[in-house]
Amino acid sequence: HQGQQEGQQARQMAPGVKHIIAVASGKGGVGKSTVATNLVLSLSLLGLKCGIMDADIYGPSQPRMLGITGRPQSEDGKILKPMQNYGISCMSMGFLVAEDAPMIWRGPMVQSALQQMLRDVEWGELDVLVVDMPPGTGDAQLTMAQQVPLSGAVIVSTPQDIALLDARKGLNMFRKVDVPVLGIIENMSLFVCPNCGHESHVFGHGGAKTEAERLGCDFLGEIPLNIDIRETSDSGRPITISNPDSPHSKAFAEIAGKV
Ligand code: ADP
């Protein structure tokens, strides 16, 4: 019953948003933010009106990845307007604090910041709001999973065992609170040497697919380890925007189609 009440309260948080989809990983550095950015851009290219909420309070990366600087404005001093680029509405703690300032916050402060990002931001009418989750299964993740009416969650993992072990924990957390897991994405899957074309599986290969089968959820696709993906993300022009015809952008588009 409490969960239901919280769900109702949360629904008023972003009233015009049809679907909220969490992009999560059990472990940091597996490319969750990179996937979230390219996924939201691919969904937008499919004609959906999209936004991204950067819930990674301690390490926000969406401002840099989407190439957005500046501060969100407010007309009444309470409700913030999300920032915009490439047709995507975006809100991130990164707009509100200096890039090199550490967020020295305890759990309850993170929880209230996340709620405010949904309640006190004018998201407007959106088909999909993608949430770039913080890594792990702590306070912030539980807040999002329990108090926000998520339509589903996507789990990002690299192919190696340790990342998959953490991904499994993330997946089980969503299942425990009855959020549908839409599937697993394997990132940094294959590396093709740009000089000689030799293929290597730096972090292994196929682990996420096997794991998805084992856990009874969908495998959404794999994204290679590729320098263009990193460089375009770092420069604020993600590959989906800067080179929509590249095979990597097509891989993201295919995943977006399944989500
Ligand atoms: P997380 O959100 O899981 O911490 P990020 O998305 O910030 O991870 O990615 C960590 C680093 O790895 C970033 O520098 C990013 O550009 C890079 N990266 C992510 N995915 C890929 C990929 N498929 N190929 C190359 N570099 C990648």
C-alpha cells in the first residue's frame, strides 16, 4: 500500500511523461552514461519526444556528453526549465554545481535531490524520459526504483564476469521492486584494431547474452569498444548525432527499437 501511495505521489512528479526508463549498471565505468545518451538520441530519431534525467548525482556526465553548458532557468524561482540540445530535454546536478566540486552528500540529500529533479523540473509532455542511474544498488537506486513509476529498466554491462556479477545484482534489485527489466546491453564488446582490422575481445565476449538467457530476460544487443564512441561522447557530439550512418549508431538505433 505504501508503495502504491508513493507511486501515486511520484506520478505527479513528472505528470506529462508517458514512460520513464532507467538505464542502470551494477558497476561504474561500464559505459552506462554513454549508452543512456545514445539511447535517448536514438529514441528521439525514431520520432519520440525525449528527455534525459541525470540521476548520477555524484558523477554527472550528461552535460558533457550532450554538449550542454549553462544553468537551468526558472521563471517563478521554484520550477526549473530543463536544458536542451539535439531536441533532448536534460536535467543534471552537473548544471547546478561546479564540474570539479565534490558532492559530499548523505543518502537522504541524494534522495531529495532526485525527487526534486522529477517534481521541480518542467519536463512538459514527453514520450520517454531516460534516467541515467548512478552505478550500484544503494540509496539513490532504491529511491528511483521504489518511488518513481518506472516503465522499465535497461541494464548495461561489459562482458567480463565481475561486471556481470554486479549487473545481476542491479537486475535483481529492479525485479524485487517489480520494475520490469527490459533487457541487458553488452557494452565494450568487441575491439577491432583500426590499423590492422584484428578483432579482440578485450573484456571477453558474449557474457551478457549468456547471462540474459540465464536470467530469463531479453538481450538487447552489443556495442563495440571503439574510439569514435568515446571521442564523440567526450566532445559533446555523441556518435548517434555526429555520424548517424556509422554501424555503432545503427547498433544503438536497433537497441532503441527494441526498448
Ligand atoms: P559509466 O556511466 O558506466 O560510468 P561512461 O559512460 O561514463 O560509464 O563511460 C566511461 C568511459 O568509457 C567514458 O570515457 C566513455 O567515453 C568510454 N566508453 C563507454 N562506452 C564505450 C565504448 N563502447 N567504446 C569506447 N569507449 C567507451
